[in-house]
Amino acid sequence: MALLALAGPAWATDFQLAPVKLPGGVTIFGTLSTDGTVGPLAPGHITGWRVTVRTTTRYGYSPGQPGGPALMGVSVTPDGQRLRVKTSPDGVRDGGLLAFGSFGPGPEHGVQVANFTGPYAAGGTAFYLSGPAFEWYDYAAPNHSQWTVAKATAGSSVYRLVPVVFPSGATMAGQITTDGSTGPLGASQLLDWQITVRAVDDRVYFKTADSANSVVLPATAGLSTDGQTLYVDSANGYLGVGIPAVPPRRPEGAVLADFGDLAPRKGQAGYFNAFAVQYVPLRFSGTAYPVARVAPASAMLAPEQAPALE
């Protein structure tokens, strides 16, 4: 390639990696920096990176699942546009409750949109549970009030939840459909509910000028750039960051491109750790795979943001 004849130092270059989408809600994305050399690159030319392996898990709550709805102190405002739950009168006595699903015994799969009863009377909480996965969010709602949990447009009986972001970053959203009544509601007046909690777990590999938790993986080879695009050679090229094995610790890392001897003929990308190995084929037929392109400034300022998924 012509770019290989252009080797030489230049300004440091920041690249945004092509996202890798894996089954099961896993996405690999991030940024990588070089010293600005144009042409063939050795691993030492890579000066920094922030690569995230993000696992997104969605827990859905809907009719037909064990448990059904449980509500107390739930009402709709006279204009029909707000679905509310009564808070505790004094932080000690029970307020209201709006929950769906089962919290045991038996299947444990439920969501509490708002709970102002028992130990949660003071301020209230949102809560989700799905087997071993669970989390709380404290509302810190004022006593002797009505807490809005969902809103509808005028004339609609479909109430969209006010999103709740849990401490881990998991987000609860969705909608509840009523029979159109205003005032106090009972379970029979809830016709449908479609609630989702989207939980995110990030494993981040990084190196900055000040610190690092990972290295360029030893197999990395066959890199080159024309200053705008970072390439991995489709003949035995490799690019990955992570933590090599140090017995008894097993290796882990994110592989952005792998055209090595053990990879499929048209390459693969993925991640590996002590518990899982997952790759997808790249199906690349050219000679130099474009693994990253020069990053816009916003990508380097907010590297924790994943690319939009289709």
C-alpha cells in the first residue's frame, strides 16, 4: 500500500474504533491514540486507549408473568395526565405502592415502580429484581404528598414512566395502560404494563499519560495508518488490549481485529476473560482492515459514551 511508504513522525493522532457488536447485548467500543507516526506501526507507537466491553442486559416486566400488579394509594390526576403514588404521611406510616411481578416465594422477577411502605416509608424507593440481579433507588420524596411516576398526554390512557436511573447506571422505563379512569385506581383498572430495566456492565481497559490498567496484547502486529484511518493487515494482523496471563490469573482483553493463524480466514473480533470467550466474524475480504478512524473531538472528551445501536 502507498501509505506504507509514508512512514515518519507527525502529531499525535486520536482514533475512534469501529464498534464491535456481539450477541447477548455486548458491544466493544472506544478510542485509541498513537504518537502520530504515518505508515507501519509497532505496538510501541500506540500511546493510549480507552476500550470498553459493555454488556447490556434487559429485564422485562409485563402481564402474563407470575405475580401481577400490586397497588395501594395509586391515583390519576383529574386531568388524566399524571399517574401518582401516595407518599407516607409522616415517614413512618405506610404510604402507597405500585409494583408488578413476583418477589418470592417462588419466581423472583418483579419491579416496584414506587414503594412508600414499611422500611421504605421515609422517602420511598424504586426496586427491580430478576433472580440474583436486583437494585434500589431512593426517591427521597417528601412526606404527605403525591409522587408522580408516569405521565400521559391529554386524552390518552397510556402513561409513560418517569425514567429511573439506578446507582449502577441501570435505567427503568416503559409504560402503563389504564382503563382511562381518574382518581384512585385498583388492580383491575390497569390493562397493560410494559416495563423494562436496562442494566449496563462495563469492563474498561485504558492507558493514559498518568495511569493504566492494561497493555497492548502481545500478539498485536500488522498495524499501519495513513493519518486518517488505522488499519490491521488481513495477513496475520492483530490488535487487542487487555491483561496478559500472570498465573494463576487468566488473561482477559478486547480484540478489535484478529487475522492470526487461529482466526477465521476473513478475521474476527471479540473479547475473552476467565469466564467467557466470544467472537464474531469480520468477513473482511480486503488486504488492510480499517479498524479505526480519526476521532472527532467529542469522542475523546466523552469516551464513556457508546455508539448508537441500531
